[in-house]
Amino acid sequence: MEGVDILPHERSKKQFDVDAMKIVWAGSRHAFEVSDRMARLVASDPAFQKDNRSRLGRKELFKNTLRKATYAWKRIIELRLTEEEAGRLRFFVDEPAFTDLHWGMFVPAIKGQGTEEQQQKWLPLAYKMQIIGCYAQTELGHGSNVQGLETTATFDPDKDEFVIHSPTLTSSKWWPGGLGKVSTHAVVYARLITNGEEHGVHGFIVQLRSLDDHMPLPGITIGDIGMKFGNGAYNTMDNGVLTFHHVRIPRNQMLMRVFQVTREGKCVQSNVPRQLIYGTMVFVRQTIVADASSALSRAVCIATRYSAVRRQFGSQDGVETQVIDYKTQQNRLFPLLASAYAFRFVGEWLKWLYTDVTQRLQANDFSTLPEAHACTAGLKSLTTTATADAIEECRKLCGGHGYLCASGLPELFAVYVPACTYEGDNVVLLLQVARFLVKTVSQLGSGKEPIGTTAYLGRVQDLMQCRCEVQTAEDWLKPSVMLEAFEARSARMCVARAQNLSKFANPEDGFAELSADLVEAAVAHCQLIVVSKYVYSSSCANLKTCRVRFNYPWTMGV
Amino acid sequence: MEGVDILPHERSKKQFDVDAMKIVWAGSRHAFEVSDRMARLVASDPAFQKDNRSRLGRKELFKNTLRKATYAWKRIIELRLTEEEAGRLRFFVDEPAFTDLHWGMFVPAIKGQGTEEQQQKWLPLAYKMQIIGCYAQTELGHGSNVQGLETTATFDPDKDEFVIHSPTLTSSKWWPGGLGKVSTHAVVYARLITNGEEHGVHGFIVQLRSLDDHMPLPGITIGDIGMKFGNGAYNTMDNGVLTFHHVRIPRNQMLMRVFQVTREGKCVQSNVPRQLIYGTMVFVRQTIVADASSALSRAVCIATRYSAVRRQFGSQDGVETQVIDYKTQQNRLFPLLASAYAFRFVGEWLKWLYTDVTQRLQANDFSTLPEAHACTAGLKSLTTTATADAIEECRKLCGGHGYLCASGLPELFAVYVPACTYEGDNVVLLLQVARFLVKTVSQLGSGKEPIGTTAYLGRVQDLMQCRCEVQTAEDWLKPSVMLEAFEARSARMCVARAQNLSKFANPEDGFAELSADLVEAAVAHCQLIVVSKYVYSSSCANLKTCRVRFNYPWTMGV
């Protein structure tokens, strides 16, 4: 078949050093080598086979995941894999499972919020997987508004216990992965009540199922919340529902690193700064941005290969035109390709931001935290929305064939889209960014200089007046021109919104009324961040040696 | 639970006559009554249960569909349902099945392209389902470019037979619904070859499987092409792959209403006008536009109800704000609600267009055909793209809950999206519209007046110069203002594209180079059509009695 030779032919036309680019993409030679080794390990082992996943009914699918997760754990032990290697292995096994929550949420929650003693008691059990944990925060009626959680943890000083209870239907824990079938324990978030007074939402370690027969313990009702989008996708995960009927736990199972309840039921704030939580948030969102570039690159890769192989119309000498040569295809595909690189670079930069924030926190410097928080919230929103849309666009770019699971794209979409909702709904996050931007603008001239990704607002006078110097299409390829355009757009939108807001007597009324406009300004600001990190990264020496040329980075996303 | 009372409370605030609106939506009182009766019939019969669909593995799912399709057929006979009633019953059974292709493609192909004798022979068998047929056109390598199909039908004058053959891998028939497991027969499209000469692509009735043991006949290889997007969705359909190895059929199984091959192998064009095919195309696309409004209304209905019931943040007196009261939610949801009505009205108008075209064709008047064809192609593209995007937006508007199959939205999306690809890829269709628009513009002033949906281009001089008279936001609610804005935009884009095209020595080179711009002009033209039919419909007496008020119709879609 003629088609078989097309990809090598296309590859021979490359204008950059592919091996060097692989290193840039991975982040370092070491990261590339670990990734490459784990990819080969998974691909060569029939136990990690994925091709039957979309055909199975829910029960078989889930059994299959249990087998794979157990086998992966066995291999990790046998091969004495490092934490980094184990993480990459799970990445290539590429199947959401209860282990994600055990390692990614349950263990870190105990590490971050537990006292030394609590860590010493629970972490060894968790590390050996003698207990399996999940993270029970979201409720049927409460997702974004964590302060609205209804589950209660009432201190009983007579017995030195907390009573965990679900007072309403909407207080049912809903969504926790690993809860529906597997977990023996959970970190449960509940409103703390002592002496009849509320003290906000805190985490509690609660045993859910017997370690003997795996049955739910008395007072605990658990179920699986049923099928989710896609064939395989998140259906390999046992997202669950959980209610408590006056379940008692010892006082020392409240996670007490930051906030303590004494034997007498008194509340004591520890000297550990609460802001530490924001450091974790920066870390998690950095991971999500990295995942976005990864998912987007897979989709773009599939659509690009398809576009090179597929021919349709435009017959010359009996051979039709490769669809990648159609402008309508390029116009849709190439900006997504550029976005995949842009998101990769901004993800790498977020790693630096996390390190910087962590070092400052350790030195009790909280000054950069609001800006770092707004920045990561915005980038999480921007990159996940753009990636979800882009996967579907790539699917359509493969015509009818993109509708087959064999293309990989339907499952990639179905497994990816929750990223737009979890760890902060994307619109709610943009509103947080907008709030920060408006505040920053309102403080201009007060002596408080905007920092980090908002530093450009310090030049707002210039940016309100500057005129675009572009004369020809090529001018747009100059990084300085691109940057100024994005800065001017974002600055002008922020200032305009702030002015409109100031017309309202009650700022909150104004914020509600103008929220759709405010979201637009937040998007403009986030696009600027991506462009600025992209321009920076693509001008750095490491990348220049690859001689990579990008198309249309300014049309990316949203 | 307080939430339970919310919907009746919201409904009590309605400002229009809901019962009257139901009739408007259905198209007529008769249509509403049939629809309502069939909906109740399906909902009350446990055999049509749908709630287990997303949990089943492929094999069980497919068996389930066979049972349902057989049972539906039994009920249609028992209850002596009319064709209209049977159609609505299948609509509410709401599960793609081989019967869709049998009734919707196989039977109409024989009716439309078969001679009287062929109809008399095959239709009674098909009506009684003694044979089950599918429509085998698309090949692995050819979808949009029907003239590029590779399957051959070579006339053998010695035996008075055609030899159907698949010369390459890419010539495999790929996608036909009903082919993979069920069909006994197919209408197969193949390149006709007689006396060593090619005579274009024609349809042939080919028996695929034995009527005794259902095994594929000699020379025929059939398979199922595997899993598609979603849990249930199109996985209830046995989309198949089919190759022929020199399969012989009698000469009289070529569909010969329009084009005949004689006993001697001579080709004869009949006096039946070929343009009749375009009438069918208008009909099919009218159905697709109607389906778009139906799918979109389901999604919007789910998201609206959710938005009324769901509360989050903004606590006052302990009760949080209904998310439907947030501007960010309204701004995303209400334009989709308006679009559902707009697509419904434009769908009703297409029914009229189909009747008009059919009457003209019967009188040998082909003058309106190119305009009607461009109009329906564009509306198919516009409404299906907007609807697919809107279902996903509605899903996101339901937060995490939209990711559960229980919300209905994941399956609705997965089953809907192929509409963007089948019956003409949406981008390819827009390019056809653009071609027609450019041609129309180039003929202005030549004495050939633009007609129908392009009539506004006859006022191009005015539209190039007119200035928008809007002073206040309310001015946009005037239909005449809205219409003029859309007309001016579309006219100016069409003229600009035509001028840019005229700079190319070779028009085809220009068309390829400017295709992305041309697509934009086509979208502007199609949006104008929707707006004009919407403005017309919402000002008609029937609708006025409902006192319906719409939001933002001008921001709809794409």
C-alpha cells in the first residue's frame, strides 16, 4: 500500500533535531530516559494490554483494573523502582484507578495535614498498602464551595471521640475515586463542632471498611455512583457515594498539624502557617498543566499523522491530496500543535514557580502567594479548557475515523474532560483571577508594585496608549510585538473592567453583574502569561539548538 | 428536601402559554399529539428500558438492541401504527439500530433509484423485513469524495452479470450501519465498468448473507469495525467493514432508474432528471436540522433544570444562590436555549423548502436547485456544529454531575457528534456554500438576480455602505436592525472574499489558498439564514399568542 510509506517520507522532511527536541519536551535528559524506559516496560508487557478496554462491561472493566493495579504494584516492588519511575510507569499504564487517590491525595493529605505522630502511625500502613485510602471532600450538594460542606464532626468530650454524621441527602460524599469499591480508609472533610460551636471544615481519618471481610463498618453506607463519560475512561475508577450515621472515631484521627482540638474540646491554632496549603495547590495545578500539554500532544500527534496519511479530493495523476495540505485543515490543526508546546513550556515554568513559592514559605515570606495562586488558578483553567476543546477538534479533524475508539481520541476526550471541573471549576477559577486583577489595578499608584505575572500592569500608562507597530504579517513573528499586543489587550481590559466596577455602590453587586466581562479579562491575562513563557522558552538556548519553528502561537486556545 | 420544590416554583413564574408553545414546537397539534402518544407508549413499556445501557459490554448491549428492535417492530404491527407513528416510536426508543439504515437508506435508495420492476421485486421483501438492507457507500479511503470510490462493478456480457470487486484495502466498505452483523442485503456503490470503460459511480443491490444460515456468501468478507465513542451511543449499531472478491450479481440488480446498462453492455441515460437526487438531499438535511434542534433542546433542558436546582456560594440566610442566577451561567446557557428555538424554526422552514423544490422538480424547473442545495448544506453544517458544541457546554454547565451518564449528557454528546461528519463533513459543506456565494457575487449585475436566501446580495450596494443605527442596547431587539447587521456582515465578507479570489490567475489556487477565509464568509451567510427565519417565525401570529421572549438570538452558534 502506498500509504504505508507516507510517514517516513514526511518525517524525512523535518527541519529540526528530533532527538534534541525529545529532551526539551521531557524537561531533561534524565527525565527523558526514565520516561522512555518506563514506556518500553509497559508496552512490552502483555499484562498492561489496553486494546480490549472499550469493549468490556463495567464489571469486567473494573476487575481488569484491579488486576492491572495489583500487577503494577508487584512490578514496582520487584524492580525496586524509584518514586519517579513508579510515577512514569503509572502514567503509561494510563488507566485511572483507586491507586491515583491513595498515592495522590490520601497519602499527601496525611503528610501535609497530619502531625508527626499521625504520620508515623498511618503512613507506614499506607506505604505498604495495608490500608487503602481515598479523599472524601466533595458532597452531592457541594463542590466548589468547600466552606458549604454539610457533613459534621462533633466532638464528644465524654468519650474523647468525634461523631461523623451526614445530616442531609446533599451532605452525602459524592465522587471520591477509590471509595465505591476499594478503599478501607478515607480522609473525610467535615464541619468541626465542639461545645456547640462551629470551627470550619477540617480533615479526619475515618476507617470505612473492615480489614477482615472488606464490608462497610456500622453506620457507614457506601455505593458506586455509576457510569461516567466514555467506554473505559474513568469507568475504571470506583467513584463513590458515602453517608455516615453517627460514626465515632478517636479524637487523634482529626488531622491536627494546623488546627487542634484538645482533650477538653478546646480549639488551638498551631504555629504552622495555614498558607502551606497554597503551596500544595500550586504543585497540583502545575501537574494539571503538565497533563494538559501531554494530553494535547497525544491528540495533535494522532490528528497530524492521520492528516498526512489521509488523502481526499484534488486528484492529480490519480493520487489525491494529503489532507494536511488543505489550508482549512492546517488552520485548525497547527494552532493546537503550537499550543501543546506552549503549555509544555508554561508547565516547566510552573515547576520553577512551585520551588520559588516553597522556598519563600519556608522563610515565612508569603508576599508572592496571592499572585502565584491567581496565576496557577488561571493557567489551570486556560490550559484544561483549551485542551478539552482541542482533543474534540482533533477528533473531528480525523473525519469519521476519529469517531472510532481505535483512533484513541474518543477515550482521550472522555478521560480528559473532568480536568475542566476538578481542582476548581474553570469558570470559578477565572472569576478568582479576575478578582485578583481588579484588586491589583485598584492598588496601582498606591506604592504597592504589581509583581510576577502582573508586573506588566505597572506599565499600564504606556500600555493604555501604545500603538501597534505592525506593518506586515511577518512583523507578528517578533516576540516583542506579540508580547506588547497581549499586554496592551489584557491591561486595557483589566482597567476597563475595574472602571465599570467602580460605578457600583456595592462592589459585590458589580462583580456579579459584570462577571461575564470579568471572565474575559481573566482569559486575556492568562493568554498573556502563556505567550510570555512561550516566547521566553522558545528563545532560550536549549531550544534554539533544535531550530524549531512554530506557527501562530498567538491564536492558541480559548 | 427543599430542592424538590424548586422546579414547580420556577415553572410557576412562566410568562407564556406552555401548552401553546408545545404545539408550536411540534409543528402542529396533530404532530404534538402523535409525539405525545408515542412518548407515553415507550416510557410505559419496560421492554424499552434504557437505564442499563451504559453499563453493558458490547455483546450484551448489541443483543439488547436486537431484542428492542424486534419488539418495536412487533408493536408497530400489533398496534397498526402509521408510518408517522412508527417514526416517532423509533425516535423515543432512542437507540441507533440497523433498522435506521434499512428504513432510512436501503428502502429509499430502491424507491428513488430503482426502476418500477426493481421496486416491485425488492420493496415487498424489505417492507416485511424478509430481507434487511444497508447502504454501502463510504470506503476506508473515501468518504467525502464519492467520485473517488474504488469498488468496481464490471459488466460481463457473456453471463449478463456484474462482477463486484474490492481491488485495494482502501476500497473496503467501511462504516455502513447494519452491515457488521445484521444485514442480508446492501445497496453497494461502485464504479461501473463496461467494455473496459468507466461510467461513474452507481448503486447495485447485492445479497451479502445467506437467508438460511445468515453466513456471508462466497467472496464476501464482513466484520464489525469495533467500538465507537461513548458507552451506549452508536455501539448499539453494527457499523461494518465489507470486501468483495469477484462477487457476481445479475445485471438487473443495478439500480437503473436514471442510468441503464443494456444486455449488450451499452450505457443509456434515462429521461428521469438526475437532479431528483438533490431533492432527496434537501429532505435528508431538513431531517438533520430538525434533529439538531431536538438534541440541543434536550441538552438545554437538562442544564436549565440543573441550574435551577443546584445552589452554590452566595449564601444568604443559609441558603445558597441558584446557579441559574449567576450571569456567567446565563451567559453560556441562554444563547443555547435561543439557538434550540432558532434551529427548530429554520427546520420547519426547510420542510417548506423541500415541498417547494419537489414541486418545481416535478415541473422540470431546476432554477432554484443550486440555491436550495447551498442553503441546506450550510444549515446542516451550522446547526450540527453548534449543537455538538452546545451539548458539551451544557454538560460542563452541570459541573461534575454532567460527567455522570445519569445526567444523560455524555451519551447525548457521544451519539450526536457524528452528525458533524456524516451526510457531508461540516467544513467541506461550508466550502461548497462559499463556492456558491462567490459565484453569486461574481454574477451580480449580469442580469441574473440572486434568489431565495441569497436575495439580499441583490442589495449589495446598499449593504456595503449602510451604517448601523443602533444607539442603545434595546435597539438590538428590533428585528430589522438585527437582520440588517447580519446581512451587511455577510455581504461585505462575500464581496471581500470574491475580490481577493479575483487576484489569483488560477481560481482553484485562490480557492485553496483562501479557503479558511471562505469558510468564515459561509458561516456568516448561514447565520444570517438562521436569524432571518427566526425573526420571521417569532413574528408570526401562531408564536405571538405564546408571548415567548427570547434572549440574545444574535449570539447563537459557531
